[in-house]
Amino acid sequence: MPSCALYNADMNIAPFADRRRRLVAHMGEGVAVIPTAPEKLRNRDTSYLYRADSYFHYLTGFPEPEAVLVLVGGRDARSILFCRERDVDKEIWDGYRQGPEGAKENFGFDETHSIKLFDELLSQLIADRPALWFSLGHDAAWDARIAAALNAVRAQSRAGKRAPGDIRDVRAVLDEMRLVKDEHEIALLRRAAAIAAGAHQRAMRATSPGRYEYEIEAELLHEFRRRGCQYPAYTPIVAAGANACVLHYVDNHKRIEDGELVLIDAGGELDGYASDITRSFPANGRYSGPQADIYDLVLDAQSAAIAAVRPGAAFIAPHDAAVRVLAQGMVDMKLLEGSVDAVIETEGYKRFYMHRTSHWMGLDVHDAGEYKNADAWRPLVPGMVLTVEPGCYIRPADDLPQAFWNIGVRIEDDVLVAAGGCEVLTQDAPKKIVDIEALMRDGRGG
């Protein structure tokens, strides 16, 4: 079965071990069970390219399927990995396996065992522990395995064995940990962002009227893989003309026409970490007047939002900053009537801007972590990474100037909260009109 990545002998295992220690410190005398993702069939006997579960990867870096991490807290704290055994015959077909011995040596676990022993040993590991940490409700098959282990311990009650009386969601703790990136993660996010920025530049150079959206998608995918990303972080959006007004358009089959804007929302995934960039540019290399007006409005909104990203600011602050700029522009361009405050209060701007400005970034393109603490928006702290992606999407309507019809613009960057404010990780993807037009002109040799 295809796997997502081979073991890299140069991989730094220290960050994974440190995360395991941090989780164990939080668990007290409890036990945590974190399985990786299962393989999934794509058709008949062919699997999708394998990717480890994000929580499992965060704690282990172990790339193989059929693996489970068990963390034991307390005085005998230890990390235990259950994984597939070596199998020479299967390795001929599907590639090298670490086996328990290789996993212990190369990934730094305290103990390793064959996955075949997991169900037998799990009841022993959780017996007489006060709490079991697990992602209850995430996977029905795993819920059943955990229930069976708990029942196996309860069946030994007359022998003095006690099952954990407290079942806790391990994701709640891990989400908080994942929300603030360590230096290892930030380095991967920077590299993934740089690769994605290069892919967007390549796509801009390659775009011209008459080409198809899927041809430009191919340019993105080529650059992602050429520079080391294992695959795209999500299905790329290459949306020309009216398609740019469909937020999650992924058909990518339309012929690109002269005079249209092309919106590309695409990022690569590097060693599990995502990048996420959107750029909107003219197919023929020159923005028309109405296109430039809408584009500059969105760019001004993004600039205001990025300026609001700093330690101590509320997560919602970039969105509020972007909305105020967009609302002002919509009123000035006669797209909406009334005062700016009224447009914001009634949410009239949502006719043209209907999504939020930011989401967390990391192992998942929409990464783990709550956006509020109780009823208050979470304050930003150094190490958080979020997108900043305002937009404006104008569909044909009788009450709107026809010159604005089918203009869809979104500008998105990945932003790291830093001690002095923020760092735009994706800054190498051009976004000023003059820079985009120059790049496209130079790319065509004219």
C-alpha cells in the first residue's frame, strides 16, 4: 500500500519526544491512547496515498499505518508504540517497514511492540489508572476497541482491578499544544510557505488566455513536488471569471478567457505542515479599471488586517479591521447604500464578503485550536499561525454596475504571530498590482 513518506534518517526526533513529555506531564497518573489514521481504499484494491493522523504525527513523526501510541503517566511514565512487524515479503511489494525494533531505535520510544499485541496489552496498561485519555467519538471502531478494553478490566474487579473512572478527550489538551508552534514547526511552515509562494509565481507566469484552469493547476502541482512538498495541502482552486465567485470551486476545467481574473487558492504540504495562499490576477497580465478597484480594496483590507495581528490582540481583530475597510469601499463604489457603521451593523457587506478573515494554520490547513476562551475571542500569542484572507465576490445582479460583474478577488497569506507583531510567511508571492503585472510580463518575455 502506498505510504505518505519514507523514514528520514536525518529527522530530528527531539521535538516529538518533547511534546510527548509535555502531554504526559498534563495527564498525571492517566494513560493516553492515540491511534494513527487507517488506510482507505480508493477503488477496489488500491489505497489512497497514506497520511498519518495529525495528532499521532504531532507526537511521534512515525509515518506508517497500523500504529498506536500509548503514553503512560505518573511515576512509571513512558511512551509505547505499537506498530507492524517487519515482513520481507510485503516489503518487496510496498516498501520498508520499521518494525518494533526500528521504531524504538529511530523514533525514541521507551517501548515498542507488535500491533498484534495491542488489544491484549491495552487492558493491562489502563488497569488501576484513574483516567483514560482518548478521542472518544472520533471513530466508532476505535470507540468499540476502547470499550472492550475497559470491559476487560471491569471483568477483573473481583481480582482487585479497577478500570479508569474518568474518560477524557485527549484532543482538548493537544489542541492547546498545537495552537502555539515550536521552532521545529515554524521552520517547516516557513519552508512550506516559500514553496507555495514559488508555485504561485510559476502559475502567474504560465497563465494566459486560451489555457485551461487544469493546466495552471498542473503548474502548481509540479512546483510543489519539485521543491519537496509531498502533495498539496488541499485540492487547489484555479477559478477564472465567474468561477472566482464560488468560494470552494475545484472543478478547474474551464477555458481561461481574455479579460478575466484568475483566482488561485493553493498550498503545499511539507512533512505534514500546510501552506495556504490565494492570489487573484488578470489572465492577460493587465488589470482592467474595475478589476483594479476591487483588487486594491481587498489589498487595503488585508493590509489593515495584517497590521492588527500582534500579541495581545483578539483573534477577531484582523477580521474586524478587514470588514471596516471593505465596508467603506463598498459604500464608496456604490455597491452598498448607507453609512459604513450601518453596513457593518446589519452585515450588509456579507453580500460580497461572506467568510471570516482568518483560520489557524499548521498540521491541518484549518488547524486545531479553539477560537474563543469561554465567550471571549482568544488573544493572539507568539507562535500562533493564522491566515489573513479577505475577499470580495461580485455576482451579476440588476442593481450592480455591469463592469463589476463576475469579479472575484481573494488575497490570502500565512502569518506568524511574533513578539514584535507578526511575520508574513508567504510574502514571496507577489500581491501588489505593479509586481504581479511585471511578473506576468517578464514571464512571457514581453
